[in-house]
Amino acid sequence: MDERTRADGLTVLVLGADGYIGWPTAMHLSRLGHRVVAVDNLSRRKWDREGGTYSLLPIATMARRVSRWRQVTGREIIWRRADLRQFEAVDALLAEFRPAAVIHFAEQRSAPFSMVDRAHAVMTQVNNLVGTLNLLFAIRDRVPDCHLIKLGTMGEYGTPNIDIEEGYLDIEHNGRRDRLPFPKVPGSFYHLSKVHDSHNIHFATRAWGVRATDLNQGVVYGVDTEETALHPQLSTRFDFDSIWGTALNRFCAQAAVGEPLTVYGKGGQTRGFLDIRDTMACIELALDNPAERGECRVFNQFTEQFSVLQLAELVAEVRRQHGLETEIAHLPNPRVEQEEHYYNAKHQHLLDLGLQPHYLAATLLDSLIQMVEGHRDRVDKVLLQLPSVTWKGGGNEVWRRYSQGRTLEAVEPKERVTA
């Protein structure tokens, strides 16, 4: 039977299903009636052990997650441990399940992690590029009608002094016109890997007729979805350190434990943001409205734009409403980036498909801060201090000394970090 006409929904592979977005997506699609195969190699947990980082919210093992999901909902999520860098494993997955769609989150996602040193830069690009290439070849050979939904990043574009379009730009040059991929100036080896992915996917659509939707996602915030709220063992990650955590997560953690909010540089760095519930909705919309054969769609996936300083001021204002003064401290910027710049990115396509956004509000910030306060005994303040990785190198021995001097089990029970 064609998997697109299954009575109980589509067969969907969620790659990177152990991650911050991957696990909520697997549950969300399962609840919608799709047959979900959750795939991960658990490298994210390994990188936590390497660096002494951890999720503020305790996270269960994948085996416990899928078991609890079955108990709570009566629905099955199929769990497979596999590494996309191994083509035989990828090929076997697609041959076994013949998915109608593949949701691809299985990449190293941290810019600072990619900038630690040469080894981390190489690992990031090998992991991300080889995994995506293996997937493209397996789709071509096993399920050529499969829809690839790939998580990109708004960071691919950089901060050009022109409006950012959704993936493509109409250009007139020397009297001739064409529609070409939007120029990209990424800001780290991680973001570069995403640009290379986009080029490889675009080529595969032209050469092999692959269906692809490239989601250039902004910064995601929040941990609560309809599914994660069902049971504590269904929780997703909340990262708050300088390697894996977002600036907003760090500010919420600092506010909850009475530390200054540390803004890198002037704080004018502006990015797109969206609620994790909107990420679920965007994936659902892309799945329900697949790309055509040979089409490489690009959706800019965010709902609002904020500067880093604006976020810090929003968090400080929420604290003031509780009668608590919060200091904002400016630190030297460890990154090489424009700290004041023009930023106007288009994001219309998902709205046209029916996205109804949630917006960042004081109530949501308050709930995030309260969540952190509820776990304040798990906050290691060392993780909230000076950034341990610099873009120009030379200072990254701080990260090595810190990571080598700690063990994750000191703050996270061993059962939480093994499969």
C-alpha cells in the first residue's frame, strides 16, 4: 500500500528524535495518527558527558520515553538507534519502513561547540554533511517519492544589509534576470554546515527529483507542548549553558538564581524567534502540504524578531513585576559578528499555509523563569559564567579545563544519560 494512503496516517521517520525538538515532534506526529519511527545515535548525550553540560529538566532515556508514551496514550513510537554517518544503517531504515516523509533533525546544532577547535569543526561538518548526503542517496534509491523535511537555520543567511527573502532572490545583472538561492554569510562552522546541506539538498532536487522542504528555523524557546505536559518522563531538554543554551534560556536561568543577565557585546544582535508549539505546527503544515517532485522549498520559520538586549530587558521587566531587581551586564563578545545591524527577514509562507503563531509574552517568560526556579537546585552557576569558547581561538582551553574537570554524573543521575 502507498504509505500516503495508510488508514492510520503516514509512516514518518523522525531523525534526531532524542533532541530538544526531535522528541516533541515524534510525540506530536504520533498523536496525530502517524506511524512514527524515532531514530537517534544518542550523540547529544555523549557531548553532554564530554563537556559537563546537562538539561535542567531531567530527561528520561529513549526506551523509557517511548514506553511512557505508550502507557499514557496507547500509541506506539518505534525506537531505532542508528547513526546517519553509516550509509548501510540509513539505507536499511528506509528499506524497512519505506517512509512517506523524513523529518531530519539529526545534526550537531551548536555554533560554540563547532568553534572549540579544529576537531570539533571537522566533527560538526562530517556529522552534518555526511549524514544528510547518506540520507539523500537512500531516498533516491529506496523511496524516491518521499518528502524530506530538513531543519535548517536562519543563521545560514547571516545579517545582510538587505531584506532576507525566503530562500530565493530575484536578481537582475547586466540586463539579465534569474531567480537564485539567496546569498548566505553564515557565522560559524556549524552554520556553514547548514549552508552546505542546503546546497546538497537543492542539487538532489534538481538532479533526482527529490521532494524537499528546507526549514530555516529561528531560535526556539519553551519546553511545553500538549505532549510533553502529559508526564514528566515525556519532558524535553532545557539547556542553559553557553555551549548549548540560547541567550534567552541563559537569561531565564540567571534571573531565577539571582545572577546578572550576561549580554555579549552591545546586544544589538537581532534574530528570529518562535515558540516550540509553533515548531510543532510548522512541521505539521509542511507534512500536510508536501513539496512537489523536484521542488526545493524554503520556509523561514520564525514568528518574531528580537535583539539580545531586548530579550534581557524583557526578562528583567518580568522580574521587576515581582519586585525583584535584575542586573544586566555586558561582556566582551566571544563571537565575530556585527553587534548592530539591519535585520528584516520575510516569513510569509508558513503563515499562508495556516500557521497561527504564539508570541513571546510576559506570561510565558514568567512561566519559564518559574520552571527554572523549581529546578534551581540543579543549576550549576559555573555554567552561567563567562563563555568558554571564543571564535578567534586561543581562549578555548577554558572549555577544555572545565569539561575535563567535571563529570556529568555529578549533577545528572547516570540513568538519565544512558540509552
